[in-house]
Amino acid sequence: MQLYRTFNTYLKEYFGERVYRVPIDAGFTCPNRDGQRAFGGCTFCDDRGSGAPTIDPALSVKEQIESGMKRIRRRFKANKFLAYFQAFSNTYAPEAVLKRLYDVALEFPDVVGIRIGTRPDCLDENILNLLEEYNQSTFVWLEIGLQSAFNRTLDRINRGHSAEEFFDAVQRARRRKLKIATHLIFGLPGETDEEMMETVRQVARCDIDAVKIHQLCIYKGTPMEMDYRLGTLSVLSQEHYVRLVADALEMLPPDMVIMRLVAEGQQDEILAPAWSFDKKSVTEAIENELLRRGTKQGSRNQTSLSATSATI
């Protein structure tokens, strides 16, 4: 029994084989870093802007893709790739600039599509129109960060946008038939378990394809590091996080793609929680919790429950 629908499963269904991501830093920033919305960026975000440690931002986009594909081919004998514009906000530029960068990625025959990480306030109509054009000829996967559906939390972590802007951006992207994912963080300062689950409920009702769930990690060099060292900010225990993720999976629609269940990082970049360094064990603990409960993704989703009742 599959306990939840993974991104690898989805990609195999879509492309007929395993597809690997090539992470890219295309030199973007964010509107809450450069003063357009705020300064300093999200309080949890380090100077890599959530970019992968394998990225070398000194290389051009073309060189990053060449290097990334070479490394992944050597390790996994991969044939197909998604160019993942990952670091910072990857629609935060004029559409002509974006088109030039995306076109570079799609010049590679083995790159079968693009993944684009961004924010809801970086998706005006011109940019969505551009993505719609790409979506007619290639695979486009748009990741719009949310983290929390509570504006006071978004203000506290210096997101620089509101929850309402997120849901509006989703609706506008959906009208263009774009495939959409979002990111959620459990354990943000001041949030209760019920508030985290309310965010999940709102995402479950939102017309999106996928979700990434992360625990709050304290990265070195971030504003949160000082709060953590002063003892004014705590992190979730592994046991607490496992219960929250199991609760969330039960509420999410059974066909929603689960792209990630736990954030991972290196010991030289993350202060806490210590269990972040063993992704496999945390994932297994989540799966074991679902097995213990006798549940799986969608078990408590109201839409799927209603559909089941209607067929009985």
C-alpha cells in the first residue's frame, strides 16, 4: 500500500521513467531582500536563498546545467532532467530576462521541462502569460512559497506578502492551466499545532497539484540564529514533527503530490534540529506513524470522504 503519492511516482507516470532535477542559481534576489517589499529576506533563509549545496552560482546557467547533468548521470545513469530554478525568487525579473534564462535550460535535449521556485508577489500577468506559453510546449512546474496561511506569522518571518496574495496567485496561475506546488513550514515561531493544521486545511481546499512540507530549521547566519541562541525560539522535536506530518497527510487530497516530507541539510549550515541530518529515519518514522494509525494520505480529507460515502 502506498501511504502517500510521491513526486517520483508522479514523474514516472508522466514521463515513463525517473526524472532528475538539476538545481540552478540564476542570480535572482527577492522583493523582501532588496527593499521592494522589505529588507533582509525571510528570517529563516540563509544567503543561498534555499539553493542546493551542489549549486555553484559562479557558473553561468548553462554551465550549472552541464555540470549538474554530468554529476547526476555519473551517479544515477539518468536520461531525463528538469532544470530547477531554485535559489531565491525565480520570476523576479522582467519577462525578457526570464525568457532568456529559461530558453538556455530548454536548449538541452535531455531537459524535459523546468521547475520554477518563486513567491506570489512575483507573478504578475505578463510573467504568468510567459509561463503559459512555455506550458504549451514543455513541462512547467511552478512552486509558489506560502509557509503559513496566517498573516501575523508571515509578518513575523518577514515574508513581505500576505496569504491572500498567495491564494490569488494560485487562482491566476490555475486559469492558465499551470501545474502548481507550494511549500509549508511546521514549527514557525508563535504557531500552534491547530494553526499549522489550519494552513494544511486551506491548502487542501486550494486547487494545487503538490506540496512540500518542511520542519523549521535554524540556519547559520540567519536572523533566527540569534533568537535560537538567546533561547527565545525553539524547534520541534522529531516526535512532534512526525505527528504533525501524519496529521497533515491524512487531511491532504489523496491525489495531491507530496514532494517532500522533511527538510535536510548539512551540519555546517544548520544549528537545529539535530534530527534534520537523517532524512531517511524521519521519513521512515512518518511512514511508521501512518501504519500505526492504519491511515494514509487523504484518510481525513473531506472531499475524498464525501466521494467515498457517495459510492457506498
